[in-house]
Amino acid sequence: MTAGTDSERAPLLGESSAPHHGIANGNHVDTHAHDSTLLPTTRDTPPSRRLLIAALLALLCISIAISGSLVDTSMYEIIEGIICDRVHGALENTTNRDCRDADVQSQLSSLMGVLQSAEMVPGLIFTVPYGALADRYGRVKFLGLSMLGLSLHMTAMAVVLARPDFFPLRLLWLCPSFLVVGGGLMVANSMVYAAVADLATDEQRSGAFMYTGSLFMAGILIARPVTYFVMNRSAWFAMKLGVVWLGVSTIIAFCVPETLHVEVAVETAPVAVEVPTEGKPPLGRMFSNAKASFTKTIKTARWLFWEQKLVGFLLIGLAFEILGKAIDFIAPQYLAKRYNLSYQEVGLLKSVDMITTMVLLLAILPVAGHYLTTKLGLSAREKDLRLAQVSAVIAALGTLVVALADTIPELIAGMVTFNLGGGYTYVLRGLMTSLVAGHNIGLMFSCIAFVENVMYLVAPILYARLLSRGLETWIGLPYLVSGLILVAAAVLIGVIRGSLVGESSTVGEGGEGDEIQNEERPER
């Protein structure tokens, strides 16, 4: 019998990597205990410690959103003002109409486009290695390290912008090099989700991811009025406050207690790589260790997403979902053009989007999940799978409604429908986590972050070209393509549904099957 059919509580991928199936440090673990569904590297975390970790992570999510909003918003206005001064001479008011002319906006767009791409490069290169290291040495170290890199990055940008007479604006393109320290926001995001996964049981995990996502959104909602009032004082005040706030966020990140039991994680690593270092000088040993770590990361990632087909298919489905929902990159321009809206009105519509998503994550999906598990008797995995499939269909339907909407009420109906499908990514992450042994969680989330980075690089180019073509033919073309991509995501989940539900349905939900499994495990 494989690990995949032993129990819903045992990771499907844990046979080779966790051969004791519920035995930690040589002691048998009662699989009927409340913590039995926790990942094997985090079973002994006391409730008070979990509560402290959850509170600090929640505070960190909101703090990151506020500091990011302050820095991003003020940075645009500061850079626009500097460019405007160089093109038209010094102006008392940077919101003057001259600062919105084609020359200034073209330079601003080009500068920010390169900067945003440069900010993604460290994540593409370092996200997966940092995730593998986090599985070995702990989540919090790399969460704090990524926040430190972000703080250094933003501080360097503030220094460049403070002396435009001395530093050329293009020097901003080198500031993302500081993101090599920690890998940037993608690594921070991955570590937050990995820490949450460490703390939650199979039944709680998808809900925990939903609450985590809602915390980020709550932070953004809080950040908008805060940024508005701070920006009324001055853009530079907002920039300085944002950098300081980000520094405070870094301190919070380092204060989060570790969620990974490092000793167990090292002992249960699924892929071993021998490092011949005997007789080598220190530099040679360091090079050998680095090479071995890289080799192990590649082998583990291949084992995780290629040899374990279900996880690989789920990752592909998640990639389609990310690409489909990345239509948001062109949403402001699309909505302003098609419905003749101001950008302030577009921003109001986006607030409706966010509120709808928060209601979904905090109320609708938890209630639906509770109904599926208690009333219909579905397992945690089957519940997550069905919610993901339904969410993908709803999101695709909403996107197609937006594509066809000719009036504002029709548009709002489509946007609300689209956002009601927003739970897909959270429940799918929860499902993937339940299939992966605890010592690979960090690597898995880092691979997801890598895929997100790639999709976010592809999406702006894809949808911008579709919008340009749509302006010549039919303006709804970008949303039509987005809807078809989301349909593909739903189909992918539908294809694997039978096999995955088959694994889950073999679990003895009435208790008898669990007893058989518990009798077998000590003999293995």
C-alpha cells in the first residue's frame, strides 16, 4: 500500500521521505490526536505559540500592505515630478497639466516598466533556492531576510530620488540588486504561506490560506485612506513613512517564532546528495556545498512536480489561473476606455472588487466548505478540489460577462461574479499542501512563487497586445481570452479529479479504516 492510500492525514508524497508514517523522533504518534493532521515537522507546537505566530503574521501582512502602498504611490508622484522638472523646468505643483503630457508620461512609463521587470529578476533566480533552504533551516530566517532585502531596496530608491541632481534616475534600475538578499516579496509571500501551512491541519489549511489572503486585502483597504491622507501632506513624507514602516515590518518578521522543526526536516529530506569535501580547502568545501545544495534543489523540485503527477497537474492548473486573472494588469485602462470612466471611478470599482473577494474568503467559502464536509461527508481534499473547480468555472463565467458587458450594471455583475471565483488559488494551495510532506512545503510555495513571477512577466505583454488588437476589432477580446484561460484551468482540475478523489475516498471516514492503518504503521 502506498502512502497515498494510507490515510488522508498522511502526505501522499511521504512514503520515501517519511517512512515511519506518524513516527517522529522514534516515538509513535497517536493519529487520533487533534494534532495528527499537522505536518510531521510541526506537530508539537503548543496552542499559545500558534496563536502568537498567527497574530504576528497577521500584523506583518497588514503592515506590508500599508508600507507598500505608501512607498509605491509616493514614488510615482516623486519620479513624475523629477521628470517634469527636467522636461519643462521646475514647477510649483507637479499635478499641473504639463506633467501629464506625452513626453513626461512616456519617460515615466519607460522608466517604471524597466524597474518593475528588474524587481522581478531576483525573485525568478532566487525564489526556489531560498525555498529549499527554508525547508532545511526554517521559515522565519528567510522571511526576515526577504523583508530586510525589501527594506534595503526601498531605502536605496529613496536615496536616489532624494538627490536627482546627483544621481541619474536610471540608477533606480540597479536598486533591485538588493533583493538578492532574501529574494524579495515573492519569497516573503511564500514563507508566510509556508508558515501558515506548518500550523494548520488538513481540514483548516485552505481556510487558513483564505484568511491570510483576506489579511493582505484588509491591509490594502486600510492602506488606501492612510495613503490618501499622508499624501495630502507631501509625497516625500509618505515615502519616508513608508520606508520606516517597512523597517518596522522587517523587525516584526524576525520576531515571528519558527514554525518548522528543523531537526525533523533535515532527517526526512526526500533527496540525498553526498558532498565529498574531505581534503579540500575551505573555499573548495564552500563551492562543493553550494553545488550540492543547488543539485539537491533541482532534484527535489523535479521529484515534487514531475514524478508526483498530481502535484504537477495542480501546479499547471494554478499557473493557468494566475495567467487568467492577471487580466487585472490592463483593467484600469480597459475600463476607462470602454466605459468612459475616470481613473478615480475605476479605483472605486476596484474597491468593490476587493470587498467582494473579502466577503467570499471570510464568509461564503468557509460556509460552503463546512457544508461539504459536515453535510455531504466529503474529505478535506475532496472538498478543496470541488471548491477549486467551482471557483474556476465562476471566475471564467464572470470574465466572459465582463467581456460582453455594454453597460455599467452589467459590468458590475460580471466583476462580482469574477471575484466570487477568487477562492481558487487558496483552496488549490491548500490541496497541494495536503499532498506534500512538511519538509517540502517551503520549496513547493517557492516553486508556486516562481510560476507567479513567470506568469506576471508574460501577462502584461499578452493582454496589452490583445487590448491593442481589441481596439481595432472588438474591445472585449482581452477578457474573452482571459475567460478561456480560466476555462482551461477548470478543465485541468476536472481531468485529475477522478484520480485524486479516488485516493481520498479510500480513507475510512467512519474510523474503521483509520484503525487498520494505525495497526499497520508501527510494523513498517
